[in-house]
Amino acid sequence: MFADEFGEFLGTATDGNLSQEAATDIINTHEEQVIKTFKLYVNEDYTGSADQFRVGYAFTFEIGKGLAGAIVAQHPDMFENEVFGGTSE
């Protein structure tokens, strides 16, 4: 339920710039990565668990990029300053 509810929240909060479906998909993917990390650990595959943890950690940056892009698309006027990597007028 968490992925569905949080995906709906993100879709609404970004005025659909990050669709509810896309948000739910990325949250589900990350949840699966976390669960796999723990299962590997429980099965005493510590190297596999650490490797999977790194995969999940790296994926959080992709989540952040998608969310950041949706926020910028929603409020482009707030990100026109060069400090944020946008254009300066």
C-alpha cells in the first residue's frame, strides 16, 4: 500500500509532472531492492547483500532526479537562477 499511496501523493504534489504510475513504479522497484538486500543478508550472502545495497542506494539518486525534474517542471520560475543550473535572465 505504501508505494500506491506515496505514488499518488507524489503525482498529486507535482501536478502530474511525475505521474502517479511512474512514482509508484519507482517506489516498488526500490522496495524490492531493499527486500532483496535483507533476504541476501538473512541467507548469509553478505557480499551479495552489500552489492544489492549499493544498487538500491544508487537507485535513490534516480528517484531524486525524477522528482527534481518534476518539481522544476512544476515551478520553472523558481529555478531560473544559475545557482540551480538553470538559465539566468
